[in-house]
Amino acid sequence: MIIAGKKVLYNSKEFKTLFDQLFPSMCMLATRILNDEDKGKDIAQEAFIKLWQNPDENFATQNSLKAYLYVLVRNACFSQLRKDKRISKDPIEQHHDLPTDKRILEEILKEETYNLLREAIDALSPQASKVIKLMLLGMTNDQIAEELSVSINTVKTVKKRAYKSLREKLGNRFMLILIIHFFQIIN
């Protein structure tokens, strides 16, 4: 396969890196559409197998490869839903049972947003990363302090520095990510 003019062999380190980067997102999308983690993983693996079976594929960028994989996963999920008879083959009935393109796009955007956040959090210091991850799980400052065996003031200071670092890395996207996460918690 060719990505941005560079040939990527399927048994290469570059392909493994791409797989490691993209597979979790494909799994999450399929799992969310199917509401089944095992089938979601199978669908994501099948998408990479289809990619593997077409060595002449040419992608302008890594993002175009990602978009291609999202389409493969979406279509495979629809096929799986039909196979499971959770959606009808009748075109009139089918329209009501299919996950909408809007819902699928929302899932893709959520996954991409979480990927940005995960990467930014992983780039923080180990202590800051732990504090932010615990905070995202819904823990209070007191709970985080107890969990990490540190003072509450340490938690507040670490959070303040981590937020500053995340704002610098993510810019305006930082607030969007926090808003999306907040709505996930309350829904």
C-alpha cells in the first residue's frame, strides 16, 4: 500500500505502527455500532485484512487511510446487523433500523477527540497523567488525593499545571473535549 507517496509493506514496522494506532479506533466504532465488543474487534480485524488483501491501495495521507477504514468498518457493521437480523433487508424498513450517518459521524468524532486527549494526557508527567485520568473517571480532588496518597493541595497544583499543559497542546480543542466528556458523564 502507498501512503503519502511512501510504500508501506504489510509485514513492515510501519504497517504495525499504523495498525497499533488505528485498530483501537476501529474497534471502538464497531463496538459502539454493534453494541458487542467481540464482534466489534472481529469487524476491525476484518477491515485490516481487507486492506492487507489490496496491496495496490494508494492513500494521499494517513487521514485518507483512516477514513477508508472507517467506511470499511461501518459497512461491515451494517452487514453484521443484517446478518444478525437486527435490521431488515427491505429498503423501506431498513431506513428505520440502520444507525444513522449522523450517529456514526458522532461516534467517529468522539473517538478521534478521545484519541487527541489520550495522546495529550500520555505526554504529561506520570503524576499529572494519573491525576487527570482519575479526574476523568469522575473522582473528586479528595478521592484522587486518597488514591495517590498525596495531599489535596498537591492534587490541585498538579491539576492546574496539567490543565495549562493540555490547553497549550490542544488549544481550543481542550474545551471541546472537556464539554464532550462532561456530556458523556451526565448522559
